[in-house]
Amino acid sequence: MRAGLAIVPEARRVFPEMTVLENLELGAFTRDDPGAIAADQERVWELFPRLRERRRQEAGTLSGGEQQMLAMARALMARPRLLIMDEPSMGLAPSLVDGIFELIGQLHVLGLAIFMVEQNAVMALTVAQSGYVLQNGRIVPQDTEPNLLAIDGMRKVYLGE
């Protein structure tokens, strides 16, 4: 985290017996600026108002979508320059996926660089500046979202359309 990186791991990996607030505090454990930590916590509450409502609740009792929000919020508490996200939509109800990607887009607009690995290529490309398609460990095409989608067969082969 001191290197400016924070990760939102696959399958969320929150600390289930700790409260939402305690999970957030862990995100800032390498920092020593209490005033800025408090300001970042307030910013996280604004981005994820549902988490503020549940701040004293054990993280393991949250829904999958709420746990994903908590994993994102915890990573943001490290104040990273680069946020690495591994499968942010994995295991979420389809109705929650749009909201998670909307939040990812908001984070990018706020100036945060994001590197994301995501099976749901269509959703990932909606928030990406550029995309890389991997096949057998090799980058096949790499380009911007509109150009990737314009490649013959891309939608059918890689996006399941």
C-alpha cells in the first residue's frame, strides 16, 4: 500500500467477523495521517452510503454486493494511485453488477487509475479506456473499447454475443 497500490481481491475477501468500520480501518493501517484518514473515511461513506448504515455490522453478514462495496472501500482507504480489481462482478446478482461498474466509472472520473481483470468483458469495456483480450496467456487484440468491439468476430468469440 505504501507503493501506491491497493487491491480489491477476487471473491471480496472481507474480514467476516470484523465490523464494516474495522475493515475500513484496516485499509488505512499503513497510514499515519489521522486527519486525512478521517476525511477519506467520510469520502468512502459518501461513495458507499449503504456501508455507513451498516458500519457496526459484521462484514460476514453483508450481502455479496455490500461485501464487494466494502472491499472497494477498504482498498480506497489506502489512498492508492493504482487500484487493482480482480473480478469485481464475480458472484454478484446481475442487478448489482451495473451499480458496481457505475462506482468503478466514478472512481476513474475522480482520477484514480484502475487495472481490472474481469470475465464480464462487455461491462468492463463500458468503463475502460483500453482493453486487452487474453487467449491462452497471450494478448490477442489490444485497443480502445470501440475499436475492440469493431473487430470482426470479437463480439461473438470473446463477448458471447
